[in-house]
Amino acid sequence: MTTTEEAKKTDALWRNGDYVRLVTGETISKLGSSMAAFVLPLMTLALTGSAAKAGVVGGASTLATVLFSLLAGALVDRWHRKLVMITSSAVRALLWSSIVIAQTLHRLSLAQLVVVGFLSSTMASFFGPAEGAAIRKVVRTEQLPAALSVNQGRQAAANLAGGPLGGVLFGINQMFPFTANALSFFASVVGVASVRHPLGKPERKVRESVIVSIRTGLRFVWSQPAIRDICATAAIINFALTGFDFTIILHLKRNGVPAALIGFIGTASGAGIVLGAMIAPRVPKRIPTGTICVALGWVLLVAYSVMDVFRNSLPVQVTLVFFGLLMVPILNAGLQAYSFAITPDELQGRVRSAISFMAGILTPFTAFLGGLGLEYLGAFTTLSILVVILATSPVLLTMNKHVRSIPLLSEVEPAE
């Protein structure tokens, strides 16, 4: 396919009004979420003075994602998907507003931060599979890589601005980032509500219980060796990288680095992902996704090993996060397009949630263990342990024939 033909497909994507409305609302909410995610551990540290307690708040958020992802996927495939997205965003707007109200009344507590983080991630667990299914409905199969790359770029753009902006707002007033996040979810409600394409309940060929539905989603993922094995390796990568990033942020903050400057780590990751997202639609069509997956594993290992050595240098952290995450959107675009294409419509929510569950099953422990390690073992030991764990992933990917043999998207027969 020529560059001109790809450009025409991208142009057609942006002429899709429903897609634009959906992406616009979510871009705003992702920016708010990025700010809140960055300042939430800082707010906990300011409130309690404990890195371990900051880890508890972070762990609660990721725990909810793991606990409810499978159930959410099964229910999303039964419920009205548009209503699920609207309800999820509205509830999150109220949750984050409650932090602002409690702080204004001088009643904010660690317990409330834990509850808000947990419930907000629970709502996100429902929103994610519903949004994924919605994208598949409003764009054509051949446009999926471009659409998913935009999603990657959207998240990257939020990270690009969210960290520094959240840090600056937090420095002015600790509640400003949380207020912005609450307002961003109201924007999400408007964006989803304005989509005209039918996003109701999918047609169900077989009536089954929720437990059977969950099992069906897991069985489908398990029957796809490449997706299954990548999910297992992704669980290791997500555990190591999430713990590393969380530990570095708290380590730099405890060393007196201003929150606004620490936020540039998020900017660097966002910049890398934005650049990667710009080229992501083309690369999976020319280079096998399996090859990209193996290469990414080694790039991340090298980048984070050097970051461990220079853990006290903010410029080194910023630079290597940028280069380390450059390939992530390229890989994600290829893998997500592949999984979306081979998954029947009635299984979209369950399969997306099953993948999320398997890839994130270890992450609830990372923030807590990172904070605990920082408090009792120190930064060097904690980060080194995480790098050793990360080192297993590229070895496993390199040895896996199923991963290496993932075909180009043009060779995949889309499911109905």
C-alpha cells in the first residue's frame, strides 16, 4: 500500500464525525486523568508523609482494574455500550469532585483517596472495553491501525502535558488538578452522548451466564497462542515498569525535586509515544508485529537498566523514558488491530477485558511494593530488583515462536 493511499485512509478517518466526537471527549478526559494520576501519590505523600501509604493508594487503583476487568468485559457485551460509557464518565466526575469538596471542608483523609482511586479505576474497567467495541463499530477494519494509533497518541499527548501541567497546578493549589479531572469527565459524557452511530447491545448468538461469559473470553484469548503468550510477558513488563516509574517519582520528590520538574518524566514518555503513534499506522504493515515485540523487550531492558544507574539524574530519566517508550504505540497498534480483527463482535468486550486482566494481573502490587521498598530498602535496591524482573521479558519473547510468527494485518482474515 502506498503512502498516498494510507494518507487517504487517515483523512477519511478524521472525516468520520462519530469517531472525532468520541476521540475529542476522551482526549480531554485523558488529560485530566493524567494530571490526577501524577499528583495522587504526591497528594498522599503530602497528606501522610509516607511513601508506603502513597503506594497503598496507587495499589488500590490498579487492584480495581484487575478485580473488575473480567466482569466488566462480560457485562459490557450484554449492556448498552453507549450508556456504559456515559455512566462511567459521570460517576468518575463525581468521585474526583468529592476530593475537592472534602479538602475544602478540611476533611480529606487517606481512606477517601483509597476509595476514590479504587472506584474510579472500577469505572474505567467498564469504560475501556465499551470504548474498544465502539471504535470497532464506527471505523472500518482497514482503518483500525490508524484509529488505534490515534488512541495511543491521545494517551501520549495527555502524558505529555499531564505531568508538568498537573505539577504546576499542584504547586499553585493542590486541588486544581483534581478539579480539572472532574471537569474532563463531564467533557467525556458530552463527547460520547453526541455519537450518532448505534452503540447499543451487541447481538448475542448464545444466552449464557456471566461466569460462562467470562470463561468464554478467557478461553478465546487462551486459544490464541501469540496473544496469550504476549499477555503473560506483558504482565511481567507492566509490573516492572509501573513499579519503577512509581518509585522514581517518589524518590525524586523526597530528594527535593519540584513536582513540576518531575512531571517532565511524563512529558518525555508522552513525547516518545506521540512520535511512535505518528509512524505506528505504517510500521505494522511492513514489519511483523512479532519482530517489533521482541525488539521492544530489549530496548526497554537497556533503557531502564541505565535509568537505575542514574536514578538521581532527572535529565537521564527524561531522555531514556522518551527512547524506551518510542516503540510502544507501534507494537500496541499492531497487536490491538490484530486482536480486534480476529475477535467476533459479540466477544469484543470480554476479550479486551481478558487481555487487560492477564496483562495487568501483577500491577496491583507494584505501587505498594515500590513504596514499601523505597521506605525500607532504598531506591537503588528497589529499582535494581525491578530491572532484574524486567530482564526476563525479552528473553521469553525472543524464545517464543508464537510471538515471532504473528502475521501482518493484511494477512489476517477479519472475524464477523
